[in-house]
Amino acid sequence: MWPELCASYEKAIQTTKRGREVLSEHVNLSAFYNRKVIRKRRSLVHARAAQELDPKSDGAWFQTGKSYGAQGRLK
């Protein structure tokens, strides 16, 4: 079931090109991938995309940190 959910979010991101809406979709998809055991790199892709849209987004930075932690990339 979760692959279909991810595909729907990916489609929403591709079709919605309106600033804040896309930002929240990237953050939400990053959070979802962070909850899964696999796809941690995909989470980081979406977190970074959200950061590019809004460098002050606390959600984007939080998910970026979670992604790095899940990948064992924290020092």
C-alpha cells in the first residue's frame, strides 16, 4: 500500500508547481520515507528540495536531520 501512497505524493509534486504547496508535499513525503526502514536516501532528496524552496522551513531542516541520522551520517 505504501508504494501507491508514495507514487501519489510524487505525482502531486510533479503537477503542483506553486511554492508553499509543493514545500509541504516535499516535507510530508520526506517524513513518510523517514518512517520506513528503506528509502532513506529518497527522504533526503525531498528534504533538500523543501530546503531549496524555503531555506527557513523548520520541517525541511528537521526531516533533513532525521534522514542523516537514519543513514548513520551524524557525527
